[in-house]
Amino acid sequence: MSKLDIVTIPDPILRTSSTQIERVDDEVRRLMDDMLETMYDAPGIGLAAVQVGVPKRLIVLDVSDDEDNPNPLFMANPEIVRLGEETRLHEEGCLSIPGIHVDIERPADVTVRYVDRDGAEQELTTDGLLATAIQHEVDHLDGKLIIDFMSRLKRDVVIRKFKKQVRA
Ligand code: NI
């Protein structure tokens, strides 16, 4: 496994729509493993392939807070097929926007369909932090970021700050 570079804003790739994965083959599995290592190293609880510069519909997650008992999830072509009616408020961060946190209210429980690391179709219904993280990562596949939940004024301040960092 190898650690990959994480893309940060304002890189335009983060605004692209990722494409479907045709087949979970060894190449995709290698990317999954590299993404997981990159995510653990950051550290983070979720990572989308577009965040390592690969605009394919692939996310990895691990919301377990016990380092000795990792619980990695690999989802190719994740599709949220049901959103619950209750909501959950969580202060979200993003590895592509370091240092920025946004309070976001999202549906508290979700059902997601995806293809796992072995190429098998799965359906998962979950709630809590994992439900929040899945929605955050699936947003990445459609070019959506946590700053889009901010007011336009605050978002522009954040974007300007990161553009300045790139120039410096
Ligand atoms: Ni993110």
C-alpha cells in the first residue's frame, strides 16, 4: 500500500462529477487500499477517490474510534436509496479543506447501495456518524463540498483564504 496526496480546494477537480466504476478489479482494489491508508494517516473517517485526484465513484470509510479494531468500509458506486425523516446535526470537517468546520444538518439515517471490495452488491442501512459520513462522501462524488452549506459570504471568505495559500 502507498500513501497518496490529498487534493485541497480550490483545485477544480473537487468540483467535477465522478464517473461510475465499471468493475471492481485489482486496480480498483489497490486504489481502495491506498485510499484507506491515506485516510488513516491523515487521519480522517472518510475519503472519496476524487480527493486523491481520481474522479471515480469510490469512497472508503471507517468511523470506529478504536485503532485496535478497525472497521473499514469500501464502497464503489455508492447510491443513497433512502434518507430518513429525522435529522442529525454534526460539525463536519473535510481533508480537502483543512482547518474548516461546518455545522451541517443531514438526514439521521440512510440506506446506501454499493459494490464492495469483492465486487458484490451490498445494501446497508445505518445511522449516527456513519450515516453522516456516507452522505458527506457521496456529496464529493457529485462535486459538492461542506462549504456549500455555508452562507455565500462565509464561503467566499474560505475560498479566498485557500486561493491565497496556493499563490503563497
Ligand atoms: Ni470531505
